[in-house]
Amino acid sequence: MNVTVPRSRYLRGEVRTPGDKSISHRALLFSALANGKSRVRGASNGHDVLATRHIIEQLGARVIDGDHELIIEGPRDGLRASPDELDCANSGTTMRLLCGALGAVEGSHLVVGDESLSRRPMDRVAEPLSRMGLEVAGAGSRVLPPLTVTRDAGQLRAIDYVVPVPSAQVKSAILLAALSGDGPSRVTELTKTRANTEEMLLECGIELTSSDVDEGRIVTLQPGRPHAHEWDVPGDPSQAAFFVVLGLISSDAELTVAHLYGGAERNGFVGILERMGASLTRRIVDGCLYLDVRSSSLSATTVESREIPSVDEVPILAIAAAAATGTTRFSDVGELRIKESDRFSGTIELINALGARATPEGDDLVVQGLGSADAFSAIDFTGALDHRMIMSAAVAASAGNGGTLNNVASVASSYPDFFKDLAELR
């Protein structure tokens, strides 16, 4: 499926991105692990979260579609193993978090994904979970899917673990498994990552402490079963980044991106853009973050990976860098190579297609900007079935001189209405 994106010289309006994907996955899993009826309002309708929903139903949770909400009933006696494979589709978050959640489900589980997910290594999850007594087996030393996850009878072992590479998903998988541990577990991050899991576990009654130490964090969790809870899911900051950059680099734009989760580790991209000279106003309304965005002249900066620990926003920030004056360096972002696609190479390809210049220097990505999106070339871009690459290209085409995008169906994994919301701003 292809889409032609025209140049948009004049953009006005308010955007509400889908429910935060990270929070949606966790709300479904915690509700399934609980005893009783939970409600989830505003969950993401992307295919990734639908994969998590289907899996918790396979494991025995009951999910009912209500009026703008999901009602999830966790079994009184806990989840049970399914004889069928647990299909995570294209969702790495589903697969990594599920591995930890299966610590509460005795038996052997076959966990699979699509062709893209089957190339993504799971060793960083498998190693700590195996120490806890939860066997995670896959292909080769990098533990490639499909995975066999085996939980024997009895409690898992508590763990004291230092996460070697910043990853909220690895941290969360350990904390989920630790709910079934034989004592308190401690997870140390050397660089803080999104705190959704810790915040939400506290909300559903789990005893947990979190302490910031220098640039990192130590989380200590007591085992227990989550309580049923009512969840209200705010908008997704990672999806908001596309519209924020669109507003900044378009020639005449005044946009508001509304109702976002405001956690600091999820909004590092905002500070980076402010440093580049963005005209951005932050507002808090009913506990959610609102961003008012105007067209801006941007200047180059240096972006450290710790500012955006998941590096998910690098492709769209690279589009901002391509429209900026000067040379921007993204330091230590090699993690991009093992996302849904090789986003490191994909970003270089996209930036160069726009007529700017992107080059690799080891794990650093260097972008020499053109000074304005007006100077972008029209593009014909194929995004390797990667939603973030397609959406980044769409922003560049809309703010620049248009383009044709191929394989756009991949945006449904996280943001099915992306092109509709983009069109409504014109």
C-alpha cells in the first residue's frame, strides 16, 4: 500500500495521539494478572496492543469491549498456560513484557512473532529471567524468537540485577517476574528509563520503592499479586513527537498536541527541540501534558543517548536536524540497529533522500542540516515495514516538498489513524 503526501504550507489544529502504547500494554497485563475486574480507558488501538490483548485472553483473562473502555477480568486462580502459540506479531514490547509476566503461569509457552520480530534478539531479557528460574530459550546466543518460556512449579528466585544497557522493557520484564519471586528483588538502572511500570505497580497495590542515584535509579519490589484497578491511559509522547516536529519545521504552523503522559523519561525529545530553538510551550491540564507548537528556525545540537534512552525518537529528531542550520550529532545510538528494522541505516537513507547529509561514525549518527524544510527534496521512500520510519518520512514530505511512501500499512502497529490525523491539520 502506497500513500502520496502533499506539501502542507499552512497547518492549524489540535492533535490527540492514541493512548500511550507503553501504558496500554502494561494496563492489560497487570489487569490480567489481578484477581477481579479492571477497566482500561483510552488504550491504544494499534496492532501491537491488540496482540497483547489476544494473548491475555489465551491465558484465561476475559476482555469485554465497553463504552470507550476495556473491561478485563483476571481469573481468581490466576492465568493458565495455553496449548496454542502466543503470537506477539510485530510487538517487541509484548514479547519482552510477556516473558516476565509468564513467571506467574506454570507450564511451557511457545512465544512467536512475525518475520521482523523474529530477527530481534531477546538475550537481554532471557539472561536475568533465567537467573530467576524462568527458562527463556531461543535460537543462538542472542536468543532469537520463536521462544520457549518454561516456568516450573514453585516460586521464582528473587534477583539483584544491574541492567547493562538502558531498557525499560528489560527492567519491566524483571519486575513482572519478580511479582512471583521468593523475596524482594532489586533492579538497578545506570541510566533512568521510563517509569511506567513502577508507577503502575504502585497504583495496583504492589509494594515497591524507587530511588534516583546519580543518573540512574534503583527499584526494589516485594512479590505479590496486582489488585484490580481502573486505568485512564493518556496520549503517547512518542507519537506526539511526529506532530511536534511537523509543526516546528513547517513554514506556517500553529498546533497543539494534547493530553500526553508527562513523565520526564518519555519527553526528553521536548528538551532537545527546545535546545535547538523550538517555539514550544508546555502546559499541564488535568495532570496531562499539552504542547503548543509554532513554526521555528532550528539550530544544530548534540543529542546524548541518555536523553532519549529508548532512542525511538531519533528518526523524527533526525528530520528536525535535517531542517536545522548546522551539524547535529546523535551520540551512541547503535541500539537503532535492532529495532523493528535497522533504523540506523534507514534514518541515513531517509535523510540523504531529502537532500541533507547523514553519515555514520561508529555508533554516532551525524546529520548536516539544510537550514529549512523548504530545501527538502521530494521523496519516494520505502520504510522496511517500520512504523516510525514511515511516519518520519511523512512528516518530512508534508513539511518539505511532498513525496510517495511505500509499505505504509506498518503504521497500524502503533497509530492506525496517523494519516487521517495528518490530513485533518491541512
